[in-house]
Amino acid sequence: MKRKILLGVTGSIAAYKSAEIASGLTQAGYNVQVVMTASAVKFITPLTLETITKNKVYVDMFIDEDHTQVTHITLATESDLILIAPATYNMIAKTATGIADNLLSAILAAANWDRVIFAPAMNANMYHNPINLQNIEKLQQHGCNFIEPDEGMLACGTTGKGRLKNVPAILEAVEGYFCEKILTNRKVLISAGATREYIDPIRFISNTSTGLMGVSLAKACRNMGADVTLVLANSPLEVNGVKIIRVDTVAQMREEVIREFKNTDYAFAAAAVSDYKPKAYSQSKIKKTGEAMSLEFEENIDILAELGHLKQKQVLIGFAAESDDLFKNARTKLEKKSLDMIIANNLSNFAANDGKVWLITSDKTVELEKRPKEKLAYDIVRTILKVGD
């Protein structure tokens, strides 16, 4: 059965974004029920949200009343999650002070507050108003969850903190809410992306890795409750709610990974690190001479082998992307670099949105079916925890 999400829309200029939120939730497989305040209707029509969700939109406490049930109680208790997005200063204040003078505030008064997420949207001065901050803290103490607003240009023309969090981040927060918290109080380090080794100031050798697998692992671990650090090389991908350290070269990645590794419980070495680098670097751009040019390469530092040598309590997971002899080469890497586990995949997974992998330990091989990498990441983490028990 589909999980049911009640999307509460309040009277903010950001209410127009509720259509995108409703669409994203619906596409993710949730059954979305929208409740709007009278003020919200002035910014976006109920018809728009009914068309997107294929469900009746509730606005008025009495006109919308189904007399065979108590609507606000039914909506409060039958929802798996209540998401208030956007949440105005007024709605946050009403909830914190126990005012229930419209349908949405009455639903919140009857709800289990552990199932409520507020996504505030308001002027920066209103957001930082001590009363508002006290109300947010009060609701958090009672179990409510909050998605911090972004900083940026606001509808009033000023710049500050108060913009509704971007929609992908809101959708990720919902996904995270429903995820089992099996990594709570654990620290996870992930390397991802493609490093570069420079020939001259503008030319380099690299590879086609997008960093998607590592970023997907970061999201999955975050949603499972972990404190995540992502060392990301040359990828435009973003992840909310994790510490991101952006790097360029192998040397930069090594420095950051080694620094973070000592305090880590699980380390995923998912980055596509350059095995070789030019032996000589040209300080100036190499000019065309009309003749053939040859480059001499030397082996690069081996970050994963160094982590294997430094490893104490950490669980170290490597990746092996191979074109030939996948299992043989993966097992060789597992043993040579003192890994606890290695995730083996064919080169066809490189830069692809889907992936099929095998999780290999010293005595086990577990096949994981081909799935989008964002889903596969959850399978990988769950399997690692299961195999490690």
C-alpha cells in the first residue's frame, strides 16, 4: 500500500512551489492529500493540486466536511507524514501555541508531531524573529521536524535566510524520514568523482566517472542516520545534509581522505582515481609544433592501499570497475589492499544511471540486481551491514 502524505500549503508567495512538491511526491509513489489554508488559495488554485495528486483538496473546515467522519481527525491520524510546505510564520506560531482555527491547524493539533515536517518560508527578519525561533525550538522539542530555509533573494526584494528550501532537498527529506535509521551515531566517509592529473595548466587526464554512485551512497547513508563526509572530485552533483569536500587532483583527495579517515566507522572508496600521472608538468601551455608529442607517465599514489594500511576499527569498502576477469581482479584488489569488502562492477556501469554490482568479501559473493544507482545504494548499505554481522 502506498504511504500517505498530507501536504499542507499555507499563504506564502512560495505556495506556487507546492505544485512541484506534490508532483515530485506523487512520482515517487506516495499518495498525496493536500490541505490548503484560505490564504494559500490566493497564490495557487486547489484545481492545480487536485489535477497533480488526483485527490480532492481540502480547504475549509466546514464546507469540505464529510459528515460521516471527523475530517481533521481522520486526515491527521491516517497520514503517514504531514509536510507543511511552505510553512508561514503564522502557521508555525499557531501550532506552537495550540491555536486550531482552520482545517490545517486543527489537523496539526490532532497529529502525532513525530510525523510532522515544517518547511518554513518567510522574510528573513520574520524568520530570525526571536518569537519565531522560540516557536521552532518548542515544536522541535515536541518532536516536529524542520527543513531549514535557504538563503537568497526573497520576494520582498531583500537577501537573507527565509527562502523555501529547494524542492529536491524537500523530497530528499521526505525520503529520509521513511528510511530506517540503521546508521545512527555512525560516521561514514565516501570518496567519489573523477580526479584529474594535469599535463599543463589547461590539459589533464581523467575519466568519465560522474560521481553518481558515491553521491547516491552519501544520500542513502545520510537517510539511514549516519554523519556523512563526502570527498567529491570534479562533479557538479550536490547532496544536502552531508559535509562535502570538493577536490581536483589525487594529491588533494589523498590529503582530505586521510584526514577524515581516522574518525570514520565506514569508508567507501568510490572515487575513480587516476592510476597514473604525467611524469613532468609543464608550467605553461604546451604549444603545437607540427610534430608528434609523447608523454611519459608514472604511477600515482595509491590512496586505497594507504587506507588499508592505516585501517584499525574502520570498515573499508573499495570498488573495482573491470573490463576483464571481474571477480579475479576484484579479489586480488580485496586482498592486496587489505579491504573488508569490495564492490565489483563492469565498466558498462561507468557514467550510467543504472548499475549492477557484486559485493565480495574474503568468503562471500553477493549479487545485487541492476537498479538505478540511487536505489542500488540502499541495497549496498543494507547488504554490507547484513554481511558484516
